[in-house]
Amino acid sequence: MKWLVVAGLMCFSTALGQTGKLLTLEDALAIGRTQSRLLQVSAAKADAASARADEVGTLLLPSLKLEGIYRRLSDVDPFQVSVPFSPQPIVISPTILNNYNVRVGLQQPIFTGFKLRSNARAAEYLANAAAFDNKNDASELDLNIISAYWTLYQTIQTRTFVDENVTRLTNYEQDTERLMNVGMATRNDLLKIQVQLSSARLTQIDAANDVQLAMMNLNNIIGQPLETQVQLASQPAGIEEPQGRPLREGEAGSESLVIKALETRPDLHAMKFRVQATEASVTAAKGAWWPQLFLGANYYYARPNSRYLPARDEFKSTWDVGLTLQFDLWNWGATSYQTEQAAAQLHQNELLYAQMKDNISLEVTRATLNVDRARKKVAVAQLAIEQADENVRTTTDKYKNGLATSSDLLDADVALLQAKTSLSASKVEYALALARLDKATGQGSFAAR
């Protein structure tokens, strides 16, 4: 009864997978790029960096400010003088308790020691770096989706092979019972097969659980509800099928792919822009050694206006235009320290950029070798499964005729299960190796054809 319940759960799980949402690898990549929260965070960072660059760029432009002030003053005696011919003092300037002041100010930097312009360039470079970071994050997401997709494919294949194995062992059990009835098999033979069948059913449960977890992982990566049931529609391409890639035996090798990677990798481009940003930051830090010159203009509309004497309790307008020169004569070496910090950061980024180039060369070479190894591994696995199929067929015939033992039969069955699993795993490994090579060379996502 217990195994009937387990079998029912397996059938129900299989039915869900077969009636679930049909999903190709291309669909998974498209959904992931649209719905991935991590990619949305990366895009938001790029937008913020772009807005920051625009903000810093505005410092080079004239600024116009409006200022309004109202003050209520304490009461004081008016400014007045006494003269001999007047019995009452003459008021020169009355006391005005309510003060209103409106000012419109315009300021334009004329020369800042290249500081503002260098800061604007640095912010622009950092915005470009953030944009390439977003592209690199998209590439990383593609690789994660591809890995999760083929992992789910492999778990489904493994579950299928395990189900087939349970069916074969069930048939072996029935054959052995018939052989026992005619004296061609012993109870020990039957027990061996039943033990193997019980173990296979436990493996069947594990395989079903692996499918469920792999499906949830794929849904999580592409941003779908975790409980979404999907049916995979893509197959890993065989080694004999065209992949639409430059890499073939006897064709482009790792050296040309390294050159391509150095030209196209988004993370390398991002690092290059960061080097340029720190170069601009060094220039900006040195700008503090120079005097700063600003053009300023103001328009005043005040009541009373202090430029009108004597003071009048009425609105009057005035204006001024001038130049402001600022120069740090002594700041305890702050400019030197800032310049040293910027130079040290530049040196650090230059070293990281050079190290990244070496790492990319190593990554591309490793990925190229892994593709070649995975291709050969698929060929070996294909040969092994042919031998395992033939071995199961001949051993089964011999067992039915009493020419092979139950141990021989079970060994052949295990070998077939391992061969099928190995072939499927080899194809998935080859597909992932191609995807990692695409990622290493900066070619973006790879979809099965």
C-alpha cells in the first residue's frame, strides 16, 4: 500500500510537469531579464550613476537663485539731528520696523583650476562604468538562468531514467517469480531483485524531490512564483549539431577568443572607465592648487533698500555685477593629501585593470578546454550507452534462459542506468561549457537550437 501511495505521488508530479507552462530556454532568458529583481537593482544603480553625472555637469553652468527675506526689527530711536532754528529735531532716517528683501543672484564659474570639469568627466566615466556593470550583471543572470534550466533538465532526465529502472526491475521481479515456479531461479535471486527494486523506489522519491527543488530554483532566478509548474521545451544540442559559434575543432582557438573577450567583456569595459574616472579625479584634486574665479551678478528689490539714504519705507531696486577670486594660501597640506589619495586610487585601479585582463585570458582558456573536454565526454557517453543497452538485452535473454545469474542482470541494469544518466549529464555539461565560454568571451547568452 505504501508503494502505491508513492507511485501515485510520482504520477501526479509527472502530470503536473507535463501540463505545466511550456518554457523554452529563450523564454526563460527573456522572462528573467524582465522580472529579475537583482537585474532591476543593477539597472537602478546605472540610472542613479547617470543622474549623478548629469548633476555634476550642472556645476559648470550658471546658477540662478531667488531669495526672499522678511525681518521684523526692534524699535529704536530714528536718526535725527537738532538745529538752532528748529524747535523740533529733524528726522534724517526714520525707524522702519518691517524689512523686505528680494534678491535674484546669478553665478558663473569662470576658472576653477579644471576641478569642476574634471569632476564632471569622472562622474560621466562612472556612469558609463555602471552601465557596463548592468550589462555584466545581465550576462551573469543569463548564465545563472541557463545553468538552472539545464539543471532542471538533468533532474527531469534522471527522474525519467529512474522511473524506467523501476519498471525494468519490476519486470525482472515478475520474470524471476516465473522462473522460480519452474525451478530455474532461487528465492535468493528474487530477494536480490526485490532489494534492488526497493532501493530504486527510494531513489525515485529523491529524483522527484530534486525535480521540484530545481524547478523552484529556476522560478526563483527568473522571477516567477516558486510554485509555477513548467515543462521544458528545449533540448541541449548534440555535438554534431551546428551551434552558431566560432569555436570548432581546427578553427579559432583560445588566443583569438581571448582577443575577442578583451574587446567585448562588459566588466573589463567598466573597469577601464573606472580607471579613466580616477585619472580625472587626480586632475580635480590638483585643481585646488589653482585660484578659483567666479562671475556674480545680483538684482535686489528691497523695502527699505540700504543703498538709498535716507531710508525710505518703500520698495526700491538695485543691482551689482562683480568677480570673486578665491585662493587657498594655506590649508595644512590638505590639497597634497587629496592628490595623494587620488593618485593611490588611480594606481590601484590600474593594477586591478591589468589583473582583470590576465584573469580573462585564463578564464577564456579554461572555458575553451572545458568545451573540448565536454564534447569528447559526450562522444564517450554515447558509446557507453550503446554498449549498456546491448548488455542489458543480451543479459536479460540469458537470464530468462537460465544462462545468467540475477547478479549479472542487476549489474547490467545498474550499468544502463549509469550510462543513461552519464550521457544526459554530459550533454548538459557540454551546453553549460558553451554558455560559460560565451560568458567568458562576452558574447552574451547562448540558447539551445
